[in-house]
Amino acid sequence: MADSARDSLSRLAQIDAQINRLREQRKAVVARERIKDRKERTRRLIQYGAIAESFFDFHGSPEEFKLWLEASVKVTVPFDATDPQVLEREIQRWMSYIRDNFKKGGYAYEKGIARIKDLGAYERFRDEIEAIIAAAGKKK
């Protein structure tokens, strides 16, 4: 009976070792996939940047290019702007974006404000937007 118990413990130890090996193999596969995905994204971003550079004669920092591009490209409305409920939901979503992202600085809230202007709701929210900016100024 002692041999049987020893055999069972030995078998359990082998199974535990196999489970650990499989976990390590899984981690390695996941790591390789992450690396592969990151390299594909980097390549794609480089290609997009090269395409953009071929279209625009812009000389400046990436941050300046981003601001210039935002100012140059009109944002299109990707939803049914004729439905008042859908429009109101989109406006509220962007106002929430402004409230949540103002503290992150520049681009985050400027993008939200530009979107609110595109949706034709800036005048309606001007006071609230100015209050958000003023409150953030007091915290600095």
C-alpha cells in the first residue's frame, strides 16, 4: 500500500511539473504574439507617417504636426446627425470627454472642444467649458 501511495504522489508530481511546463510555454507564446503585434503596429505607423509626409510639406515637431493637422482637417460626423437623440448623446459624450481629459492638458481637451464646435453645440456649452478651464487653472 505504501508503494501505491508513493506512485500516486510521484504521478501527481509529474502532472504538476507538466502543468508548470505548459504554463511557461503559454507565457512564451503570448510574449511572442505581443512582440509580433508591436512590430506590425510600429511598421504600420512608420508607413502611415511616410504617406502623410509625402502629402504635406511640413517641417516641425510631431506635436506641431499633430496640431497643424487637426486644424487643417475637418472632422466628419460619423453618425446620423439628423436624429436629435443621437446628436444629443454624441454631444454629451464629448462634453464628458472634455471634463475627464482637461487635466491631461492640451490635445485631449482641445480635441473635445473642436468636436463640440463641429457638432454645433459650443455656444450651448461655452459657460461650462470655460468653467472647466478656469477650475483647472486654479488647481495648477
